[in-house]
Amino acid sequence: DAGVTQSPTHLIKTRGQQVTLRCSPKSGHDTVSWYQQALGQGPQFIFQYYEEEERQRGNFPDRFSGHQFPNYSSELNVNALLLGDSALYLCASSLWFGVNNSPLHFGNGTRLTVT
Amino acid sequence: SQQGEEDPQALSIQEGENATMNCSYKTSINNLQWYRQNSGRGLVHLILIRSNEREKHSGRLRVTLDTSKKSSSLLITASRAADTASYFCATDGSDYKLSFGAGTTVTVRA
């Protein structure tokens, strides 16, 4: 049973560029959440997708956008990259029903470096 | 901003000793969860405690929750080298967004 998979594992981009990160949720899960984790910090909630719609959003600018596909996989897009966007981007999946009582299953993340 | 704050920031113990870390949060919660993260990898869920529960056990883990003090503690008994990791508490409020603290880094020395 495959867990949460993310691609790519590492990425180096230049300031001003755009990036797309991908996530496949754990089998049977229908909800995907994205987190940004700066070095030495805890994960910060970016947004959450269910039924192909953004359901919740954290305190991130519109440069951060996402998408969920009918097969529940998801993409995170970041436009006009800044040096401060360098971080580990984590995808987590769960079930929507019982979302407040079920644990998140995390992928191993994409390490984004902006130079 | 982060809802939970773990204390201490770092902890170094000998193998076989117990490790205790605390989490404080600001607003009322539905539940509190603890996660472990090995260096540079994804987080792994350890335990979930609901707001109406006071204590929960899972193997060598013991979690307490005091909603009146808005705090929780995670105890790892008989620590092993494999317990070396960062530990995060996560809380959800009325919006069900899970908010993580900055974590406690635990080093278990052989």
C-alpha cells in the first residue's frame, strides 16, 4: 500500500521563476494538505484541497496556488519565487470525513532551493 | 504563526532514559496530535488525544493533556537511538487547520 509520494525530491530554482510540486496521496485518502517547513521550524499550513476545491488556506500570498485532480493527486505552484521560499514542502493526505480526528500522512517532501 | 510551542527546544539524553517534552497552545482545540520527524524527512504521526481525554498511551509513549492550562506533554520511556528525531505537537481549532509548533529536537546518546 503506497504511502504519500512527492516529486521531485529536490529542486533548485532562480528568483522570479515558477515551480510546480506534485503529490500523490495515500491510497484511499481524498484530502491533500500542503505545508512549508523552513529550516529549524515547524511546518506552516499553506492550503488544503478536497473534491478539487481549496477548502482551507493559511497565511500565504496568492503566489502560492494549487490544484487537485479527480484521482485526488495534487499540485502546488509557486510563482515569482523569492529567496525566502526556500524550504521543505510537505504534502499530507487524510480523509475529509473525520478530518478533525484523523492523523495526517506525510510524504518525504520536496526540498526547494531558490538562488 | 504557530499555535503550539514545544519546550525544551532541544534535549539530549542517554539511551534507556526517559524523555519528556511539553507543548503549550493558545486557543481552544478539538484535539492535539504529536508527530515525529527524522532529519529532513516527512512527519510520522505518533498519537492523537482528544480534548475530552486527559491521558493516552501508545507503546513507550505517554501523552497528557491539560486543557485548563492549554498544555500537553509527551513522555518517551526507555529511549533508544532510533528515537533521535524532532518531535512536534499539532493542534486544530474551530477551523480544523492543523497548526504545528517549532518542535523539540531529541538526541539519544548510546
